[in-house]
Amino acid sequence: MRFRNTYLGIITVFICTILLLVGCGTNNHAKEAKEKSKDVTVTDAMGQQVTIPANAKRILAPYMEDSLVALGVTPVAQWSIGTTVLDYLQSYLKDVQKIGWDLPLEQTIKAKPDLIIFSSPAAIQKGNYEVYKKVAPTYVFKDEEGSDWRKQLLVMGKLLGKDKQAKNALADYDEKAKQASKKIKAAIGDETAAILWVAGDQFYLFENTRFAANVLYDDLGVAQPEMIQKLPVAEATWKPVSLEALSKLDADHLFLVSKPGESGLETLKNSSVWKGIPAVKKGNVYNMEDPSHWTISGLIANKLTIDQIVDSLTKK
């Protein structure tokens, strides 16, 4: 009997200890969740203190959807110009309503956002800033943060309480780029590559700092043709190049970025200039039929670009 009572006592103490530990763990998790869900007050590019609501669900961030999706956030509406959207994100945003690129007030109010985010002061339609603030808390990125996809992702992570997720995503990206660079180096060595975008009847050659060119040359370390090296530093306004100018394109590999059926494609491919480009002579032309992730910078966009570059340059 004494043994039985002792045994029951031990069991009781054991159960109480377990319950106490579980209770402490639950309290700690609850405390952590509470801390993470606190509102955050930050100063934006307008010099205004903005209180970012905890756990905001209905977020509007036109043309910054890449950063949102990379952090596991689905915006309440997505950037658009007419029927044009960011095609490469549609597997994530196919059921998300569209909103005009300039965030028309009526559409903005109808979307009922918890938080509005602009990529820069210039992205706000003149005179509407105070009105947006009345619709929902409004944060405006500084130019140098909104235009740099890495900084944009980190700031977005801070605003949305996803700092660690943003940092981990960048670390994963850098590792992906590092491994991809090794594969490409093994496949083509020091051979050069260039990116040409055909839109309508216009030709746009990517300078070495323009969108996907950052991925090709900086992240992946692919060598630049002499023509690319001599191009002026990229400006905000993208200037087309003439067909004649492309006769100097000394690239061993060429990524031809264009939607099928663009009028400039036929003009280009029927020209003597085209036939004289080294990449064309060598059969090293890669047709990329979705320009959307080549003409923007973002974590998801760049990862897609890396995959296509690796697949193209290592297929032989």
C-alpha cells in the first residue's frame, strides 16, 4: 500500500511538472505572438510618422507585389495598366482583382485596404497623398529603398513583421545564384551574353545595370560583350536602339525577350544585321516569351530569370 501511494505521488508530481512546462511554453508562445502583432511606427519618405497596423491583411502596394508574394502575402488588389499585369506572378495572383497603376481613389476606397504602400514619392498622384492617408495608413518608400529590390524586400519585411523571413529569402537567393554561377561557368567559361527586348517595333538592349542584366552580369558573373560595356549608365527612361546599331552586338549568347507576334521580331530576323550577330551565327539565341520578369527586379522575378538563364546556357 505504501509503495502504491509513493508511486501515485511520483506520477502526480510528474503530471503537474508537465502541465507547468506546457503552460509556460504556451504563455511564451502567446507572449511572442503578442509582441509580433504590435503596431509599428516608422518614418517614411514624406517625413511622416506612419503607424503600421499589426497583422494588416488587406495591403495595397502597386508594382511591389513581388516583395509581398515573396513574404507570403497576397495583396488585396494587383497593379495593372488596362489588361496588363505582372504575368510572372499570376500563379500567385490569378484570383486577385486589378487596380489601376496610379491607384485611382475610387478603386482604392472600394478595395478597403488596411495599409497602402507606395514605392516612392513620385508614385503618388499629385495632391492625393492626404486623401490616401484618410483611406488607410499610408507608407511611402524612400527612392533608394523602393528602387533596390533587396532593400525593398527588407523594408517590407520590417513593415509587415517578417524581418526574419525577408533575410532568409535573400540568403536562399544568394545561394541559388552562387550555385547557378558555377554551372554556367562550367558550361560556357568566359563567353559573353546579352539581353535584347523587342516590344512592338522597338529594340531595347539591356545595359549592364538594367533589370535582368543585374542578374546575368552581377549575380551570375556572365561576361559582358564589349558593346554592353560601352553603353551609357542606365537612366530612368529606357531608350531604344536602332536596328543598325545592333550590328555591333558582339555577344556569344543572346537572350531574345519578346512576346510572340511582336512586329519587330520579323523585321529583326529578316535583316542582314541579325544574321551577322555572333550569337546568331553560333545558334546561341534563346527565345524568352514572357518579358514580365526580365523587365523588373524582384526576388521571384530574378529567381525565374536565373532558372531560364541556367537552362539555356547549360543545355548543350
